[in-house]
Amino acid sequence: MDNNPEISADVIDLRTLQPLDVEAIYNSIKKTGKAIILQKDSLYGGIASDISLGIMEHCFKYLDAPVKHVASMETPIPFASQLEQQYLPKHRFESELKALLAY
């Protein structure tokens, strides 16, 4: 992260969800002991829940903290650009990542 050079993290950009690159995800968990999932969709009913389930089923013994989700707000999607920026999760990601690292 440019704003936080002291943070070292694996970043996995899932280009496809089918097939899902579970090997890359699970190897990262085994290496780091933590997972944070960022998704543009709202929290419930999104792909992050399925990825978290896979992590819990296959990598639980490697986790040093709960799996963290950062998702869009649980509200209808706004069409005004200023409201949309608040709706999207990217502005909350940094603080959530720092909270996970401090766990």
C-alpha cells in the first residue's frame, strides 16, 4: 500500500470466479495467517461469503484472525456520483485492513 509502506500483504485479484483460483487463495492464507476480502457487491449474497466458507473449511488451522469482509453498504445503489463513492467499499478498506492486522 502506497500510504502504508510498513504493511506487507499478498494481493490476489480474482480475474475470474469460475474457475476460482483457490490454490492462490489458500497458499496466501497459509503464508500470512489472515484474509480480508474486498467486494463491490453488498455484503450479503456476494461471492465473498463463498470464498470465506472455503477458507474456513480448508484453512481454518492456518488463520490467526477471523476472515474479514469489506463490501458496499447495505442500501440501494445510489446514482449520484458523490453518494456512489460513499456506497462503495474502497474508502473503508484501509481502516478495516489495519484493524485486521492489529487483531
